[in-house]
Amino acid sequence: MSPLVIVLLSALVLVNAGGELQGDSRESAREEKLRSALIDAFQSIKKGSAKGGVDEDLASDLIGSLAKPAPPNSNRNEKSTTEDAFDLFADDDGLSFADFSDIKTEAKQSTTEKSHNVQHIVKTTSKPADKTTTKPNKDVLSKLSDSIRNTVNESRNVLKRDNVTSSELMGIENMLRLFDADILVKQWTELQQTVSGDCRLEMQEYVEGLMERKLWALKMEDASGRYTSMFYWGNNYWTGSAELCDILNDQHTPIRQRNKTIRSQIFNDWRQDLSMVGFGPPFETAFYIAKVSVTTNFTEVVKTRRTLHLGMCLPRSCSRDAVSAMVAGARAPLLRHSVVAVRSPQHGGYTYLGDPTFRVLLAVSCLVTILLITATIYDMKIARDVRRRRQRAANMAANIANGGARSDLKLDLNGLDDITVANGKSMYNVNNNLQMNSNTSEERLTAETLSTDELKLSIWSELLLSFSMKANVLQIFDQSVGADTVPVVHGLRSLSMVWVIFGHTCIVVFKYADNTALRAILEKSFWFQLIISAVYSVDTFFCLGGMLVTFLYFRTKTKGKLDLLVKGHRKITSGALQFLGLIGYRFARLTAPYLFILGVVEVTMKWFAHNAVFEPPANDYDTCPKYWWRNLLYINTLFPVEQMCMLWSWYLSDDTQFYAVSAILLILATSHFKLSASLTGVLFISSLFTTGYVSWSNDHIPNSEDPFTQFDKVYEKPWTRLGPYLVGMFTGWILFKTNLTIKMSRVWASVGWAVCTGTLLFLIFGLYKTELGVLSAAVYSALSHSLWAACIGWIIIACSTGHGGWVRPLLSAPVLYPFSRVTYCAYLVHPVVLRYVAMHLTHPIHMGELFVFILFLGLTVISYALAFVISVAFEAPMVTMLKIVSPQKKPHRV
């Protein structure tokens, strides 16, 4: 048999033998098998050395080197000084092979004896003995050395694999162990030093229950969080189950009741399935969520640093500090971690009744509810009286007709008329629609009596009726619009609000998903640009705001209705009064629902911060009590975003500041139009350059991955968002000057729509797979929002002047009017709905396209339903009261 084949067969035997040996205790046996197998092989080689294949001295030398490893303190790099010395190779596991030199072959012994007794012969520098055989074949020697090297390396790998801990062999689920039952039991001797009192005693019971495999202890461990999957795909929430921990708390059985046969109250079927049989834990349980920063270095390529949220079901007697100390003191096998914070719904420390803000909200809600009910009942009573008077009027007219009066008396008594305002007084017109043609004096007397049959109301009655739910609901769902209203506004406003809700829904899902890495995949999708481009919906609001305030101001000024405010005053004084009137009107109209939602946000976020499983998305629980007055004055965007209460309120702040600027420009335009127009142009150019400079100086590069980068410096500051509002003002001025009539050929209209459509598509999808430099990004940031507003302005002008095609009926559909009228309240309340849903989750969201879409539809419906309630209760009454106190007889309805 070939010597090389013999060596390879020996190596194979060695590997198979190594697979059967496990643990450090059998390492020596494996080494013995290695030496024995190779010695037998080399003895066979020795027998064939006479044929010139291998030198006899070489075989003996190899046998000796295998029989005894190199001493541990020997220098492996030391070379022999003899001329004939030849260092074959040296391995790292201690099996060093000797140099070739003259040695005396040991007498033939057993394999075991050879592995222990064969010794190296000390090398000398004397003249080598005469060789009686031929020199070894170099090719065979090379193959032999490679075979021996491979065999030894494979054996070393087997040893390493056997020395690796069992947790490493079991996969990533054990590599990511952080704080579980096994760690708690094995390290309890050290961990118990971190807690004291009842917590220590009950934790001791818990550890003993785990060791004894008691059902209640296993349930507590089962309700606690641990790694499940998708760590490298963004699963940072190892929450466990807060509901199951609560069920265990309901089932807890104090020790003094253990011997009683009377069972506690029977749970429903679902809870029986979960509780099965037996007693619950001997102590109350609570659910804790530890925010832990961990670092992994499982691979040489990726070093991961993450913030995990670990849920734990532990004794309720343990404080959050005690739980934090235990988690921090636990030694995770392969993770380095530190505890950031620990939260517990059962240790919330917040109560509604103890919060002054909640008490104020409760009082306001009760007062408004009483006003709504009282006003509705009063409205129905007046309506009944009016119907009676109308009936009497109808009977009187019938009597006149039956008495021989002219037959051309025409009555139209269909329906009940609304409240009207005449000479500062509110009244119900009994028979506004009564039409008659009479020439006799009796008929003229009757007609005069009927036409003046009105119910005059006091100012207090008028104010009370402002809260009538009947009147407010009819006003919201009215399918008609005022003569001075641009109908297309309703469609743009409604669609933009839906777009805002969709964008915010995606943001919430991204934050609380267990597969957040999917976002990076979705961002590479072409259609994902529709989500991130929702930032432009706010520019639509800005454009509509500037257009409406300009158009309605000039219309009202032309009709002379603004003169009622400033009659008898000088120009400067009249201008100041107009400015105060405009600002006061806006403040009164917006603030009532705004303050109510502000209070709701503060109270709910305080509760969520102490009781929710998930961490709140913003620190409104801290900023709202401190800085709510900034929201009230609409100046919160002038301060750092970290101090902002209601993050989405930045739009209201900017829009109100823009409204104040527009009021000054409009008042100035009535007497100095060119100066006002010049200032408007200067502000617009300044806004563009300021936006570009801020973007360039902060290295802001808008991209499809994060459109909200530099939110505090670029996105929400008023000096970077003024452009769209000024574009809207210019649009409103065009509509007023042209009186909604512009003659345009179909060719030019088509060109305008083509340019508008192309620009909108570019702004939505233009960043797809595009890398911008700092300078080009600055230009894009400066122009993009104003270009969007310019396109919206074109849509408004084209649809309002008869060049809208199929777009005009779509955006002017009466079905959109109610949604448009509650848009303001929907904008205020929809983030509260999103947070409410997210903060009541006990498990992370598994993000998927269909799920996100269904969630968006549900949140939209709920948001508009709540917006309708808030509008009826707060916004609509304020609008009606402003009409009552306004000197204008017929205020504009928008």
C-alpha cells in the first residue's frame, strides 16, 4: 500500500475518532490516537524505505517527534545549528515536528507505549552518521508533509469546536440572551445583592419557582420578552406580553390562602385557557420595560449597537430602580449592555384627577356639553314656535283666499328658514318665502303683517344658539358655498389633509415596527416617493391660506364692508384697527379648538409616559406644561424643536405668523400698492436665498430616505417656508383682479397643465435614486416648496376661470365640502389618534404594505369622526359668534 494512502487513511480515522470525543476531558485521548495512528503509518513507511521511497532515519525522527510534543517553554522559532538540519514545519497546537538528524530508532513497542515512551534523541553538532540508504524522494516528502499538516489542522478545529460553549453552537437566539430565567437562576447569588426588602424575598421565591419548574414561575418567564427573530432586520422590541402578566397578577394567591379550598372568582373561558389549573404566583406581579443599550460583535464585519426594549414580568414589590440594577448587573454571555431607563405601567405614578390640566379639561368639557344640549333644546323650541306662526300665517292666507280675494296669491312655505342677522339682531323669518300679488288694501295689509312676523332674539339668546348642534351640523354639511368662495379650495384642502394623515401614519408605523429594516427596502421603491413627498401637502395649505386671505380681503374692501371697522378714523389709526381686527378674528377662530387639543395632548402624553408599554414618540408630557404659552401665542417655531409642544403645531405657528405679515401687506396695498408689491417681492426673494443658505451651511441634502432631516433648521422655520404663502397671495390677487374670468386658448391651457403636471411629478419622484451635492441640494431646498405652491396656484386659477377640464368637478365636488370644513380640527386631532393607537399596543407592529394601508383608512375615519365632534363643539360656535359680533350684516362663508 502506498505510504501516502496510509497517512490519509490514518487522518480519516483520526477525524472520525475526534467526532466521537467531546469535552476537554478527552483531549489527551485524542492526542494519543493521533500519535498512534501516525506512528503506525510511519512504521509502514519504514518497511518500504529500502526501496528508496523514504529514509529510515526520517521515519525514526518523525516517530520520535510524534511520540513526544515539544516542551511548552521551547522556542518554536529556534533553528538547528547542524548543517543537515531541516525544519519540516511547526504547528500552533503544540505538535512540533523535529528537525531531521541522526537518531537511534527505539525498539518495537506497543502503540500506547510508543505514544508515551519514545523520546527525542538530543541533537548534536557532530558529524552525521553515514547513510546506508538513498536520500528521500522530495515529491513524496512534500505530499507527506501536506497530508500531515491538513490532518493536524483538522484535528485542531475539532478541538476548538468541542471547546466552544453549547450556547454558541445553538445559534443566534442564545448569542442574544440578555436577561432570562437561566441567567437569573445562575447569577442570583450575585444579583440578589442589588435588591433588598420585599423585592429580594419575592425574587427569591421566583428563582426557587423557576428551579422547581412551578407553573406560575414558568408563566412569568413566558410572559417576559426575549429575542425571537429579526434582530438584524430592526426588531428592537422584545416586549413579551403585558396582558399575560396582568392575568397572572389577577391570579396571584397569597401564601395564607394556599391551604384554602375555596377558589377565587372564575375567569372567562379565554382566561381559563391561559391560566389552566393551579394557583397563581404567591405575590403580585408587574410588567417592566427596560430600555437597554447593547453592543454585539459576533462577526468581524459588523459591529452592532442597538437600543432594545425588554419586557419583564417580575414581582410588583420591585421598584424600577431595583429592576434596573438587576438587569445592569446581569452578565449576558455575548452582549455588552447598559440600562438606559426602566418603565412600568403598574408603577406609573400618574393619576388624571391629580393633574390640574385634566381638571380644567373636565370642567370645560362639562360646560360645553351643557351649552350644546341647552342650545339644541332652545333651538328646537324656537323652531316649534316658528312652525306655529307659519301655520297661522298659512291659515290667514287661506281665509283671505276663501273670502273672495284675488286668486293670484302664491304661497311658498316649504321648510324652516335659518337664523338671519338684521340690524344687529338675530331673528327667525317666519315666511321669507311668502310671495303674493295683491292689489286690494286688505291683501296688502295682510302681506305686510306676514312679512314682519319675526321672532327677535336678545344678544344672549344669539350667543346661546351658537352652540346649537342642529344648526352647526347643518352648517357643516351644507352643500352650498358662498358667492365669494372658490369651490376648488375644498377639494385641495381635503385631499391634502388625507395625504398628511397617510404620511404621519407611516412615520408611526416605522417607529414601532419589528422589521424597521424593511423601510430601507421600501425606500428603494418608486412608489414610496408618494409617502415621503407628503411634506408638500403643507405647502398646499400655505398656498390656500395666502390665496384666501388676499382674495377675500380685496373683495371685502371693494364692497366697503371693512370701512365699518374704521369709519371716522385717520388712515394710520384705521390701518391699525384693521390689523387688530384681522388678527383678533383669526385668534378667536383658531384658539378654542387648539387649546382644547393642547390640553388633551398634555394629559394623554403624561399618562402614556407612565403607563404605556412603548415609549412615547415625543416628550410632550414635559414640554407642554412648560411651554404651552408659546403655542397660545403661535410663536413656538421661534424656539428649539426640543422645547416644542405638539410637534405638528409648527404649521399653525408659521401660518399665523404669515397671516400677520400678509395683513400688513394687504392694508398697505390699499393705499400704496406698488410699495406693498415691492415688499412682497423682496420677502419672497429673501426667503429663497435664506432657505438655500441655511441648507448649504448645514450640509442639508434632501433625500428619499429621510425628508425630515434638519427639521429644526430647514423644515419648520418660518423664514424657510414663507415662499408658498406669498405665492398663494399672488394667486389670490390674480383671482380678484380678473374677477374669476380669464380668457385663454385651449392650447395655452394645455401647455399650462402640462408644465404643472410635469413639475409636480418631478417634485414627487425627482429624488428617486438621485444623489445631490451640497450646492445642488441647497438650490433644490430653496425652490421646491415654492414651485409646488406655484403649481397649486395654477390649478386654482385654471379651475376657477373655466379651464380646469375634468379636474374642476373633481375638486369642487359637494361631497368634499363637509370634509373641508372640518380640516382644521382633523389636522389637530389626527396625531392624537395615531399616538393613542400606538401607545395602547403591547406588541410591535409587523410592517407590511397592506397593513399600513388598512391602518391608514381606519385612522382617517376615526380622525374625521372626532374632528366633526370637535368642530361642532368648539370651532362652529366660535364662527357663529364672530358673525354675531361682526359689524358686517352678511359675513363671508368660506
